[in-house]
Amino acid sequence: MNRRVDVATALRRLPRNLLRVPILFYRYSLSAFMGRQCRYLPTCSEFADQAISRHGAWAGGWMAAGRICRCHPWGGSGFEAVPVELPPKAAWYMPWRYARAPGKWSK
């Protein structure tokens, strides 16, 4: 019984772990060559890794994509932590709501 639970947990976490592989690859290889010039704190790769780890592949992936889209020369800057809870009124069929900046979520 205990072994079945472990296998089920591993299968459920497989998509999130597969999404973390390219992030870790970027962080430990390409980022060193390109330089660390992220405008936000934590960096975009750290934000993506935390969001995917905390909220799963679907919601965390959309949060990471939104953050990467906001990180450009004319975009914002500053501290933007991964939210503890998912945004209100966000549903799986409306993924753009996950990609909004946490300060922009309506309460």
C-alpha cells in the first residue's frame, strides 16, 4: 500500500519536475555566459522554479511565463515573490489569470 502511494505521488509530480529541468539547465549553464541581469528579485529563473514547485506545472508554468514576458527593458523591476495562494477567480481554462503580476490581482 505504501509503495502505491509513493508511485502515485511520483507520477503526479512528473510534469512539474519535467518543467524544472530546463530551468535548472538555464540557471547553471546559460545564465553564467549571458550574465545575471534580471530586473526582478528573485530572478526570473528562481521565480519560475519556485512557482512550478509550489503551484504545479499548469499554474506555476503560466506564472513563470507571465513573469518572463514582464522582464524586458521597458518592463517593471523590483521585488516580486511567488504568491502563497493562487489568484482569486483563476480557473484552469483561464490561464492568463495566473500570469498576472501578484500585485495586480483583484481581491
